[in-house]
Amino acid sequence: MISQRNLSSYPRVLLRVTRNIVALETDTVLQAVGATERCVVFLVSAFCASANTVAVNAVFEFDDGSDVPISRHPGIAAGSGYVEGGSGSVPLAIGAAGQDLLVTVSVPTTGSIQVGATVQLIRA
């Protein structure tokens, strides 16, 4: 387990990764992680276009073969979204060595969904 004290010894290089999705996506890599790295997730977000005609499900997770959920929303309405996490000082989740950050979304019919995460890659 990495304590907040240990995490503060790493350089503060935060990455903002985003992806615009227009179709069903299952376990799509949002942030690839090397075998000797860990992904620290500070914030996740998902925003639906107002053109969507259905509510869209979104799941952020780490990949370990069985998927480890970080955050999920059961149905984001058209023109709305959600953010989970904070300012970048307290992690929302920390993956194990080599676990990619994945996203799964249902079909955003006639529109799209913008997903994103603020992450830091650290040595395992």
C-alpha cells in the first residue's frame, strides 16, 4: 500500500487523458500502464452530448483480468455528466503494477460521451 507520504515523494506530473466515444466501448484503454508502473487516479469524468437520445452507462476500472471498478454511473442523461474525485491531492484509486485504466460505456445513441481522467504514473 502506498501512503500519502510516500506518494508525495514522486514528481507531481499529472496527466489529463480524454476520449470522445460515439459507439459501444468495452474495456477500452484510457491510460496504458507499463509493467513497472502504477496508475494513480485522482479524478474521473464523463459528459454526454445533448444530442444523445438515451442515458449512457459509464464504468472506469483497472484491468487485472477480472476488472477492478473505480467509479460507475448507471445512466448519464443527455446534456449532463458527472465527476468523481478531487483536486489532485488525494487519490481516488491506485492500481497495481501494470494495470491499465479502462473505460466501458453503453451506446450513446445519436450523440457521444466525453470521458476523462486525471492520473499520475508512478514506479511500482
